[in-house]
Amino acid sequence: MSTRSDQVRPQHSADSNGLVVAVTGAATGVGRILVERLMSAVGSGDIAQVVAIDENRGDLDGPVWRVVDVCDPRLADRLDGVDVVVHTADDRSLETAPRRRRTHNTLSARTVLTAAAAQRVPRAILVTSTMVYGADPANAVPLPEDAPLVPESGAGLVSDFTEIEDLAALARRAHPGLSVTVVRPAPLVGPGLDTLLTRHFAAPRLLTVKGSAQEWQFCHVEDLADALRFVVVHRLDGKDGAVAVGCAGSLAQADAEEIAGLRSFEVPANLAFGATQRLHRLGITPAPAGELKFLVYPCVVDCATLREAGWRPSFDNEAALGALLESRTGRHALVGRNVGRKEVTVTAASAAGAAVAAIGTAATVRYLRKRRKG
């Protein structure tokens, strides 16, 4: 672990009483929560000022609002006088077209890094995911924070994170005066989130793969925001410029089933991944088969940098799963696709078994395709 808390503060800010911190995506989500956390520290000697950046002004009073599209090169002008920029304005929605999402996520990260370098901002912090470590039945539980990353290509969200990680590595080489830290949260849970994970737990049963024991690790959005604040204030770099954040330890599949009140079913890996890929090609399921791995194989990371620096999450995995279950209330999902109660009933009734009910039969595919066309 590397920390620069004992070093001289960057002298970029005109105010010597703390850092000037900019947050992109400040009007909503994790960015908004982070701005609130940072504002509570203004005047403490750590934070002098908070600059909130978004394409629309948010409802928080106190920060200095600078309105700009995070993909616009004019972002550089909005970073004048900033010591640290935290980029949270990414798109993780399953409803955004993959190409459009990829363009936004990579362009916004590149623009933030370029703008920070142009304005001589000493530090930039990006957010990706522990999914960059890959999910695999052979993974150690937990993986060390400096474990090798598993490159991912294709149209999925994981490949977006892979590209952002590559941009961070390139920026470190191209801009020696810019320190780039990547924060990697475990799969996020919290109010309003609609992800492949939340849809997995909104299905009639939980899919498992034969011969593999799943272990779950979550990260509540409140904990992510607080960890970002901690990383800013304590100037944590982590190993190789990366910091993992999530609940301590992991939750076994059997415990997750008991908490969720759901039963699981087990299918061979080739059936699960093959069916999911076919459904994805048909446009029925929003995520490719590669992302199914994270629902059936472990990807648990030891968050050593934060733990050794004294930070602790407020949520454990049991509480985080409880928050996920609360956020799914009234929703139903099949093959990663939000559906109505009637579709769940029709699919379950036509299934020859639990595996068919969750990953789809030909009848399910035809039914959902008719619904889409209708």
C-alpha cells in the first residue's frame, strides 16, 4: 500500500486550508452522495472547497456548481484551481445501447484525464469495478488486490471497465505530473440501481453452475462514496494505483439463498453460457454470456489498502444483500430482462424444469420475441 498523507499538499489550490475537490456526475447517484460527504469535511483542514460538475445543476447547496458535459473538452476550463478530480459520471445502465454506453464511458474518462493534465490538476480518480479481476471457479477467495486483471473484450460493461483501466495506465505514462488512482468497487447495491445483479435476485430461482460454489461480495453505494472521500482525504494510491472497495469477506451461496428466500437450480456450464449467449444475440437478454460468469463464479477481492489505512465499510454482505432485495420490490426478471408478473407466470408454467424457467426455452424465446414485436 502506498499513501501520501505525510507528504506536502499540492500547491495548485489558492487556499492552503485543504484540497479543492471536483466531482463529475455530482447531481445524482454516487457523485451526489460523495459531494455531501466532502461538504461535511469542508473547513476541517482536509477539504477547502467542493466543485460539483454535471451537465445540469443539482439540488445540493454549498458546492460550487460548474455545468458542463463531462465529454466536452471545455471541461478543462471547469477544472481551474482544482487539486483532485473524482470521475463518477459513468453509465452502467442495462438499458443503454452497448455502443452508446461504451462511447460515453471511454470518452468521458479520456476527457477527464486530458482536461486534468491540461489544467495541471495533480490527481484524478476513476471508478471501475472488481469485475476487471474476472470471475472464475478457480479464483482464490479472496483474490489479492494486486492480482492480475483479466482483459475482457466485446460489448459488455466489463469491457468498458477494461478500456477505462487501460486509459488510466496510459495517462500515468503520458502525464507524469498527473497521479491517477482507480477505485474498484465490488458489485454495487443500493436504492434505484437496476443491474444484472439486481435482476438475478429478482428471478424465480437463482441460477448456479454444476461443480462451482459461488461466493458473493457486494458494495453499497454509500460505502463507495465514503471510500472515495477517504481515498481523497488520505491520498491513497493503493498497489499499482488501484484501490478495491467492498464488504469484508464473502457470503456463501446457501446463505444468500436463505436471506433472499429463494431456491437455486443447477445446470451444466455449457448450457447456462450457451443459452445466455443465444438469448443475447436475439436481443432478449441485455448482457452477454461473459457477464453471467459473475453471477455463478466467485470474484471476491481483499480490500487491503483501505483496511490497512483504517477504513471500514458500514455494510456487511448480509446487510448489502438486504438492501439489494429491498430495491427489487415489485420487480420480476428472467434472463436478465425485467418482465411483468404475467411473463414470469407464463414462462414458469411452460418450463420443463427450473433451469428452463430461468435461462429460457424455445417457447420462452418465442413468447418474449412476440412481446417485443407487439
